Amino acid sequence: MPTVLITGCSSGFGHAIALHFLEQGWNVIATLRTPQPGLLPASSRLRVLALDVTDAASIAQAVEQAGDIDVLVNNAGIGVLNPLEAIPMATVREVFETNTLGTIALTQALLPQFRQRKAGVIVNVTSTVTLVALPLLAVYTASKAAVNAFTEVLALELASFGVRVRLVLPGRAPSTRFGENARTRMAGAPEPYAALLEQMIASISDGGPVTYAEDVAQAVWQAATDPTSPMRLPAGADAVEWAKA
């Protein structure tokens, strides 16, 4: 059976993606910064590896331990929801180190085996906020928009080697830990932005269409297994609408 390596599997989208591939009979390498027992069901087809995509040594070790990979899913990411002037540059760098440079670094580490085998699929999970701009998400959006551009260029570079590269773009997912973590970063926003912050919080909780983790898992599965899938796959009812905008 083929093998998929997925980053950011501790919760949310990554956890759902790992479960979905396991259910389809694949060998799954689920990675996260700090492996914890019991996060995923025991299976002879599952390996859990420590991987910090911001650490070159951690990437090298995980790639060596993983062996041959058929599909790479770059899902690990962090969010920040705050006015730009309230975001320390240290946080900006942290977001880009994880969301953008981490994706590039892990992809680069696995490219030689894909190219040599003339096979493989790379699926990068970004966001539909890169298609429809929303306030207070400038840093997060920029980090993911960079991955969109990187992905499309990489697809051109690797086409002659038989390696497919795809994007999955989820919509809003307020029920995931990612959303919770993003909202905790709003503390300390300047008072003039208070009304905008309240408006954004209300819109996140307005009861409209959202993206569920299984929506993302299905979209990643399609991207990984369907050679005719489009370059960009929106995931979630709201994402499909945003992609039309």
C-alpha cells in the first residue's frame, strides 16, 4: 500500500486527514511536534513521528525515519488574528517560519526521492482567506498566499518528473484548535480596533457555513489520489462559495 506523510496531526485538519487515509487502507506517517499516545487509533499501518517543521535537524531525522513516501501533505500551521500594528515581529516570523518556510523546507527535503522515482504527490493546505481578504489576518494570509504561489511554481518545475502538486483551501473552522489558538493572540490589540475585533468574532460565530475537518480530509484525499483533480481544491461549504467570488 502507498504511504502518506502528514504534518500537524495533533488535532483538527491533520488529525482528520490521518484518520481518513488510515480508513482507506494506506500506510500513514502522522507527524507532530510532540507525539502523544492515544491521539490516533493503534494500527500496524500507522507510525507517529516527532517533527518540527521549523527545525532543520528535526526535518532531516523525520525524513530519514520515514523512508519512501508516496504523498506529502503539508498541513502544519499556526494562526494569528489581530491588527497588524499589534503583532510583534517575533510573532510574524514565527508564523512565516511554520506556515511558509516549514512547508518549503520539508518539501525540499523530500523532493529528491520523488524526482528520482518519477512519482509522488505534494498537497499543501492553505486557506480561502488567500482568495477573499479578511481584516485582522494580514500576517496569516500573507504566509499562506506565499505557499499558494510556491505550490503553483513547484507544479511547473516537477511536472516533467511525474510529480503532482496540489493546493487544498479550507474555509473557516471555528471548532478546531487552530481557530482557538488564533483568537488567543488577539490580546493587546489597540482600542481603536475593538469594534473591528468584535465584528470578526461575531462573524466567526454567526452560524453560517463552515469547514469541517472531514471536508478537508476528503479534499486532500482527492488531491492525492485523483490525477485529474484541479490545482486548487476548496474544502468546505463556505470555501466553495468563497472560491467562486
